[in-house]
Amino acid sequence: MLTVTVLFLLAGCADEPRPWEDISVSGVRDLTNEEVVEIERAEQKLIKTCMRDRGLPYWEFPVPSIDERKSGNYAIESVRWAKAYGYGREFEKLGEKIRISHRTVIYQNGLPKEGRVGYTRALDGDYRDRMTAELPGKLGKVETPRGGCTNEARAELYGDAAIWYTARRTVESALPLYVQALKQDERFTKALSQWADCMTRAGRSFDSPDDLRQKRAAAVEKMSDTEADAFDRKLAVTEATCVVESSLGKVLRDLESEYRARTLKPYSEQWDTYRKMRLHALRQAPDVLS
């Protein structure tokens, strides 16, 4: 009788729907940057709670702001952002400061070797037990430790840490598979040509934002911080003005959505799961942060 009862309970668990599966395919969408920030803040809070429950201190890492997330974009679209941040040197300095002087980093680095190993396992999991994900397009496979407070936090937010890892790495690794085709698309090359013409008229001749960034990096290398910041802001405003005039940013966003969807078609299950799990995390986050 006991065996039958156990089997019945196991069957019931197996049939239980996963927490993100009540989100319909028609209801899936990409998240806004504001929503991603909320989820990441919730993740940091959950990690801190988990580490505390294990008797270990953890100071939450600051989540990148909306403006900071724009510093790595292909082209600058906002004149306001360009005036304020140039090419994001401020964010580079902030990132370096966090890597060196954040309280969690200082605490972890100050531990003896055995203590560091134990702390890392508690936080990030044990590399002797790994989750594996096959990347799309024969890009290979990636691995990450299973367990640890980081994965526990993600399991609470997304519903399952291992499934989330596989879905996330599949979707977020797709860019190299379509970026070259996108850049050869006539709609992109037309907008890029209009951007380059605009830059030339403004006295700043560059073939592309990539070309601009390479030459800009060489130019600011020998400048003082004050000179580099002023140079960056002036150049960035010109770039952003021409991005708006040529619609390069909008064209790029539209094409990226189109090419990403096409590239991920063979991985439709992971693509749907990725978006559903993010939306599930979004509805979990307010309770965590309250």
C-alpha cells in the first residue's frame, strides 16, 4: 500500500504544471529595461536572504540603471543621454570601482583559501555538479555550477534554475548567428549610409558606429579625463542626432526582432520558455521587494 501511495504522489508531482506555463504563448513579450531592473533587484535580495540563512554575510550588488544599460548599444539614440554620458566612461569607472571595492568582493577576497572556496560554493554552487546547455547553431556547449544561493534565487523567481539556464543561454547566444546577415540587409545598409552622410555633413566622417568607436578610443587615449569627457559628449551628441535623423536605431531594432525570431525558429520551445519565465519572474519580483 505504501509503494502505491508513493507512486501516486510522484505521478501527481510529475503532472503538476510548471509555474510559468499558465502564461499563454499569445501573451508572451519582451521585457522593458525597467522590468529587467526590477527582477535583478529581486534576485539580489533573494541571494542576500539565502546567504544569511547559511550564516554568511552578503551585500547586494547594485543593479545597472536604465541609462547604464544603454552604454553598450550599437549606436546612441538619445541626444539627452549623449549630453549626459558621452560614451559611458562614467559607467566604466563605476563598474571597475564595484569590482574592486564592493563590500562583498572585499569580504570574499579577505577570507583564507578554504573560506573563499566555501563562500563561493555557497554563493555560486559547486563546479563538481554542473548544469549544461547546448548553444544554438553548433556554437558548442556551456556549463555552470548547480546549486548555491544564486541558483536558489533564480529558481524562486523563474520557477526552475536549470530550465532557465538552458533557455537563457539558447536565446541570448543567438546574436552571432544572424548579426552578419543583418548588417548586409538592404534596409540596414540604407539607414547606415544615411547616418554616415549626416555625420559627414556635421564634419565627423565615419563609415559606421563601429568605425567611430575604434577611432574615438584611439583619440581619447592620450587625453586627460576632463578633455576626454568633453570630447565624448560633443561627438556622442553628433552621433545621436544623426541616428535619429537616419532612423538607424529604429531600423536596427526592427531588424533585430525579425532576424532573432527567424534564427530562433528551430528553438521555438526554448524561445517561448525564455519569455514566459521572464514574465513569471516579473510577477514574482514585487512580493520579493515589498
